[in-house]
Amino acid sequence: MIFEIAHLTIDPAQAPAFEDAVAGCAPLFKDAPGCRSMRLEREIEDEGRYRLVVGWDTVDDHMTGFRGSPAFGQWRATAGPFFTAPPHVVHSRIVAVQF
């Protein structure tokens, strides 16, 4: 499994509406082939910064499958208006779990 980590920046005053919008988009991710998990994390030190962490079977499931689907357009139409900076997306994999 790989993880898409999207660093998202919004106006902190819009946090409740943004969090509701992301929750409403969860079915778009859940129904996507290869998608295994989704969570939203909010930074404590900067409450306008979030990380969306999505588990995928492969990078291709995310980059080609999901991003090439109508669901991605729906996600961006719903969440995109909240962004105050372009999202920064990276992919990672777990290489060790210590405990």
C-alpha cells in the first residue's frame, strides 16, 4: 500500500465547512478502485493547514485511476474553493514500524 499525502492550506475561519466538505467527499474516495483508507489531519500549530492521507494499492490507482475519473472533478469542485494555496501532494510507503 502507498499513501497519498496532500498538504492543504485553507482559511482557518472556514475549517468547519471545509471539514464537512471533505467528509461529504469520502464516498468518492471509498468507491475508487484501489482506495483503502482516507483520513484528514489538522495541524495544531497552524490551524489552516491540513494533511489528507489516502491509502491506495498503487500510485497508478491514485494518479491515473482516481485523478482521471469524474470523482476527482467532484472532489476538486467541492474542496478546491477552500484552498488558499495549491495543494502539495507526495506519495509514501511504510518502510518500518517500530511499535
